[in-house]
Amino acid sequence: QTQFVESGGGLAQPGGSLRLSCIVSSSIFRLYNMGWYRQAPGSQRLLVAGIHTDGSTRYIDSVKGRFTVSRDNAKDMVFLQMNNLKQEDTAVYYCNIMDTSGRAARSWGQGTQVIVSS
């Protein structure tokens, strides 16, 4: 069963940066499209950014120009660089395999908490 271990969250000030990492336990990681999702308190878990097997990326409008998703197929890892953080970015962030519709395809990991506050 594919497992996800997210890390890198923490407390950041508005305008600050954080880099999230996710290790994926799969021998065929390179064949998966990957997504970063987030869930704010009282809200649904939503796709924030995705990266396809060919390296192409997708973002929700609110993070375009601020977040960058990348992957390292040699290490079975996916990353999310978050710059110019805003309070509305506060959420628990998760990575997962992303299906063609952008939905998560596997069970969730524990996620990593991001808090943006002054």
C-alpha cells in the first residue's frame, strides 16, 4: 500500500516561506501524477498544486506565482515551495497520487501543519 510522509510545515509570518516535502513509498513513483492538497479548519480538503509525470504543473489561482511544485523521481519525493505566504494559506497540507480529475487516489498520510500568522 502506498504511503505518504509529509514534512516541512510550521509557523511562518505573512510574506514568509516554507518548503514542504513528501516521501512516497512506491517503486513506481515516477509513473504517478502527484498532488498537494490542503485542508483548512472547517473546510474541505482541496487540491492546491499538481505535477504530472512529464513535469507539467497545475495550481489553483490563489497560489499561482507564489507556490512551486516539483518532484525528484530518483528519491520518490515531491516538494511544495511556498513563498509570500498569506494567512489564508493556513491549513494541514497533504500529498497524494492525483487522478486525472485532480482527486486523491490513495489513503491520506498524516499531513503537515502550516500556520501563517504574525
